[in-house]
Amino acid sequence: MSAGVLSIKVDVDTDRGTRIGVPALLAVFQQLGISATFLFSLGPDNTGRAIRRVFRPGFFTKAARTNVVAMYGIRTLLNGVLLPGPHIGRRNEAVMRSTRAHGHEVGIHCYDHIRWQDGLATMEATEVAEELGKARHEFFRIFGEPAATAGAAGWQANAHSLEAYDSAGLRYASDARGTHPFLPRVGQKVFNTLQIPTTLPTLDELLGRRGYSELQILDLYLGKLRTGGLHVLTVHAEIEGMSKLPLFREFLARALALPVRIQRLCDIAEERLRTPQDIPVCDLTQGEVDGRSGTLAVQRCA
Ligand SMILES: [Zn+2]
């Protein structure tokens, strides 16, 4: 069996996560000699508007399991509600540049996380293109080069967002939950931008679920890595970079003891794009994932 590959995608959702969680992850990755992919929220932190989600069906089970306030902090939950949302890009450009200087890949998570996560499904094509455009503009201002990748907030993607990616000429994207890299099809239309989906369940989807202690979660992850193949794990700067950093560090240390290579998503993308004719086309549809409320972009193969 060939050695497995693990790719770590760090979604950075909030101002606090960028300021505190990202440097903490950089330190751990440096100690362990790991390179990862960091996707930044580049505009206003309106996380507090997520409070609206409390009123959605399915929210309370997740809230009870993960204790949202403890993980995000009360200040973050008020951003954009009682306090004006701080502009994450303008306040944290030094941290973002230092992430790239550490050898990690950097890309776009979103401009406004709440607007994309809660609003994409009802946005017009022009609004979606505009929202991505704002993120690309801020990315260029900070890094002095165009973003080559994006991974959508809340795994929210549809024909409008895939169209916007194609127009922006992204090298690849990581929006969906699935099993292997693919070209996304919505209805009859096949889009050009390679998708590398998140393949593993996230820590916050597993925490507190019956039968999943922290050690059992590690065993589940390590067991999957032992099967070989490509595994993409999405972590959050606000969770694995903060309260769950010791657990995440333990996971990484144990993963490094396996015959597993850890690669950035861009390295996987370049490898696949060398033989574009071999990339399968799969449907990108809206589906549910255990432990997460609402629907998100899911890969479906014939
Ligand atoms: Zn996010």
C-alpha cells in the first residue's frame, strides 16, 4: 500500500483567531516541521451575527456539544452585533504575511464570513463575484500577488461561486466535502477550477458526539491515515489553534510517526494538474454532514 498523504487546511474565521490562533499554529507547525494551507477571512469580522443561527433547527445540539461561547469568546460573538466588526485584513496583515514567510500556503477563506456562509444561497451571481472580488483585492493588497486559491466559508459553494472562481482564474479551490480531487459539475455545467475537497470530519463535528472521547477522535483520524490515500483535514484557528491546540499537537505528533507525508493543498493541486485528463468530473451538490447544521457543498460521483 502506498504511503498516505495528509493535507491540513486551516480556516481562519475571526479577528481573534487570526491574532491568537494563527501564531500558535505557526509555532507548532514550525516545531514539527509541517507546512499547511491557511485560508484567511479578509474583511469585517461580523461573527456575532452568527447568533442568528441559534434560531435555526439543529443548532442547539451542536452548540451544546462544542460550547460556542467558550470556543469563540464573548467578544467575538458580539462583533457585528453590538460592536462594529473589526476589519481582519487591515488589523492582521503582519500575521498573514508571516504565515507565508513560514513557508505555508496562503489563500482566501472569504471577505465577510457571515455574509458568505449565511447569504451565498440567495445571492445573485454579480453579488457573489463582488464578494469574492473584495477578498481578492484585500489579499492582493496584503500579499502583493493574486490569490491562487479559495476555500469557502462554511463549505458554501454553488454555480455562482464556481463561476466566480473560474473568472478569477484560481489555480484550484477547496469548498466541498468529499473523497478525492475533482472538477465540479452543477446541473449540466462543468467548471474549470479543480476542487480538492475536505475528506475527514472536523474536530468540532466529532467533539462531544457519543462514543468519541478526544483520544477516540485521535484514533479515528490516525486509523484513516493508516489506510493510505489522500486525506484533507480542515481545522479552525479558533479551535485547533486555541482551546484544542494540545489535542491537535498530539494528533500531529502521532501522524508524523506514521508512513504519511504532510503536504500543502497547492502541492497536491500541482501534482493533479500535471495530468488534467485524469481528473474526474463529479457533481457538486448541497448535502448534510453529521455534526454540522444546515447544508453544505458535497461531492457526488456517479
Ligand atoms: Zn470558516
